[in-house]
Amino acid sequence: MESGKRVSETHIMVLPFHAQGHINPMLQFSKRLASKGIKVTLVIAATSNSQSMHAQTSSINIEIISEELDRRQQEESIEDYLERFRILASQGLTALLEKHNRSNHPAKILIYDSVLPWAQDLAEHLGLDGVPFFTQSCAVSAIYYHFYQGVFNTPLEESTVSMPSMPLLRVDDLPSFINVKSPVDSALLNLVLSQFSNFKKGKWILCNTFDKLEDQVMKWMASQRPLIKTIGPTVPSMYLDKRLEDDKDYGLSLFQQNVDTCITWLDTKGIGSVVYVSFGSLASLGEEQMEELAWGLKRSNSHFMWVVRELEKKKLPDNFIEETSEKGLVVSWCCQLEVLAHKAVGCFMTHCGWNSTLEALSLGVPMIAMPRFSDQTTNAKFVEDVWQVGVRVKADEKGIVKREEIELCISEIMEGERGHEMKRNAARWKELAKEAVNEGGSSDKNLEEFVAELLCSSD
Ligand code: UDP
């Protein structure tokens, strides 16, 4: 992973969208580029936590270009926020590039989050090469691409939809934005489809996945755009291979976390005895769902560690934390990779955000998939049916996953025969993930090729 380190004058700017699930993989990718001898500046478009961000990384530069974009203002529509984001981020980025142009290290390449397609035009305008970085799975990208091209439409005419190199998908397996039910869905659908507005421009496209994980669909995407390349999983190498030293920090956390409490608590628990529960940085549960989940965890035979973000805490049943303190720990944020890598964790109840899914696969942890929205539904389908590393919860007719179902899924994975099989499958994916990013693996080779070309073109 750290092979062939060259010292280069090549300078790359990396621009993620301002969300935890976008910053984490692009930050890790930046560190990998830096480990190959490239100078990298990660451009953060907004932050309320800039102090800790600066403190947390050593191998790359971090620049904050606007303090005003942290979150959508009250009453601001998603479209208005995205437009404000585009304007302020373009201005900030242009000023930053001009500053670097006057220095000894002008930037040559802009790697941008694929949901910010305007960055390609900006890069071209300023004389840089633009390279989009897809933070979702390749299967999800392919589905959006088919939809963008009008290959299928919703509502679906049949109960399933068939696409090349993909299992048959039911409506519930498609990314939720495709089934537009509200103006918010429609704004988000436009955002994800905009990723393809300049799909045929530029040379390279980078995807946070690995070839063996999405073999068929990756080949299909490559038939559309040959220089689409897998570079994932972007999990730091030390989590994939304990022998490797690495910069331990996974991301620039947008939330306050207490790593020590979590790890100290996990240290007191037996091997594989804890269910880790998290719904990522954005998804929120309704009150009824929160209550069912809480009682499901309480009824199960396993310990649990549950991430309930500060804003969600008021939905917990009264006295839940006190009543379950022997059995469980509720935290408002944790270092997820540290937790997933801990030997006490036996399974991960997850919303199936793409980073969480990849992290669990890469660390060999079986999953209970409880998708909420966006691409999570598709990731859950793959977790259960394609990679066979988890079960997907069943909801009732009102869309609520009841306590009995939660208890059942936990016992299936933690105690049942199927759970053993899933653990074996998860261990196999862990090996394949490590193989992909280790020296000579598919993702490492792609990164080497990418870097070699950058060095060549900037000589
Ligand atoms: N994460 C974390 N601590 C937590 C919960 C999540 O560090 O308590 C990280 C997790 O490791 C992942 C990211 O936040 O890298 C969430 O990204 P994902 O794509 O899974 O979900 P999203 O937040 O985008 O819905």
C-alpha cells in the first residue's frame, strides 16, 4: 500500500460534498494519494468544527473555504441550499486555486465529489483536469445511470426491474429517491442524476468499491466508460491489516465523539457478544420506530452499543438508558471503525449507508440491514442476497419494524446457524477487501496507474 513513494510536485485538490459520508472516503483517498508521494489539499466547503479538523491530519493539507455552508437554513429548500453551496464553494475554490497558482505548487487536478458536477466546468475553466469521485456503490451508480438515460421509469410497469449485470430488483430494492413521493425526494433525485451530466467528459472516474465486490456491474460500467476505476475500500490500511501502521483517524468528524468510553465498555464484553447499532449521520427514526427498536434491543439476548445522535435522543423511551445500563451503552457518536474492529462486536445493525456497508464488509462484521432511504435500500438488497453477509429486517404494513422482528434478526445472526454462515462470508469479504488495496491488488493497481499518469502529465 505504501510502495514506490515518490516525491512529486504534483498537487491535487480534493473537494467532497459537506456530509460525513462524503468527507470520510474522500479524506481517506487523499491520504492514500499522499502516501504515493502526491501533494494533496482537501477542500472542506464548510465546518463548525474546523479546529479539530486541522488538528487531525498530518499527511495532507486541509483548507476550509466557507464557514457559511454548514447546514441548510430554516425554510431553505434543498435546491436553494445546493445553489448557495455551488456559488460559495466555487468562489472559495477559485480563490484558493488562484492563491496556490501564485505559489510553487499550483494545483493540476481537481478530484470532486460526483454530486458536485459543476466542479468539472470550474476545473476546466481554470485549466485543471477534473476527476469525479463516486461515493456510492457501483450498482447504485449503474441504477441511477439507467434511470438518467430513461431505460426505466417509475412507477414501474412490472413488479421488478431488470438491468444488465444486476440481480432482479423490486421497487423496495431501488434507491428511494427514484420513487419520488415528495419535493424533497425530487430535489435529491435531481442531485443524484446530475452526477451523469458530465459522465462522458474528463478522463478518469473513481469509485469507492473494489472489483471483486461488484465484479459484473463494474465491468458493465467500464463498457460505458473505460476509465472508470475502483480505488476502494477507502478504509485505512491499519484496520484492514493489523501489521500496518497508519494514520489512525478515519474521518474528520462533524460530531463530538467519545472513543474512550466506547472502547473501555467494549473491553469488558465477551468476544462477539455485542450488537453495534447505528443509522449514520443523517437518517432519523420516527418515535414509534425508535421505541420498537429500543424494546427489541432490550428483549434480545445480546449486549448492544447504540449510536443515538444528540438530536434523536429525545425520542428514546423514558428511562431507557437507566433501565438498560447493565446490558447496553447509548452514545451520541463514536469512532465507528474502532468499534467495528473490536472483537466484542458480533454484528452491526445498520442503515446500510455505503460507507457503513463497506466498513462492515472490510472488517468482516455481519449485518442486520435496516435501510431508511436513498441508496440504503439497494445496499441492503446486496448485503442480504448478493454478498450474503446479513439479514434485512421486515417492516409491518405501516413501515414499522417491530420489536419481535428486531429480536428475531439479532438472534438469527448472533446465535443461529445462518449467522455462522454469514460470519464465514463476512470473513471472506474482509480478505478480499484487504487483497484489493494491498500492494498489487486491483484497487492499488488502479491507484498506481492513476498516479503514474498524473506524474507523467505534470512532468
Ligand atoms: N460514523 C462514525 N461514527 C458513528 C456513526 C458513523 O464515525 O457513530 C461514520 C461511519 O464510519 C461512516 C460515516 O460516519 O464512515 C457514515 O457514512 P454512511 O455512508 O455509512 O452513512 P451516512 O451518514 O452518509 O448516511
